[in-house]
Amino acid sequence: MNNGTATLKHTFTTDGAHAITAVYSGATGFKESTSSSSTVNLSGGGNPGGNPGGTGSLGTGSLGS
């Protein structure tokens, strides 16, 4: 977490649609929160070694309050 923004880098191991949901467990004085699901669609483009995975980005969003 940096200036209210969380970042997660993840390498996907399969092509296709991947649903991603952010979950904050809460802390003293802060409520727990769960974002709505966002989907990123990936296509590996024929990576060597037969691994079709790839990386993607959802950009920025907000968990709400």
C-alpha cells in the first residue's frame, strides 16, 4: 500500500478470462471491504516452452469505504 493504492503483480499461467477481486480485511478504525469483480482477458501469443501464460493489468480502482 502506497498513498492509498495497492499493487499486485501476478503472472498468469493460462490464457483466457481471469476474475480478480480485491479484499481488505479491515483494521482498527477501518471497515473491511470487498471490491466488485473485474475480469482481465489474456492471450499468451505462443510463448516458448508451451507455457501460454501472460501478464495483464486492471489499471486503478477503489474498494470504497
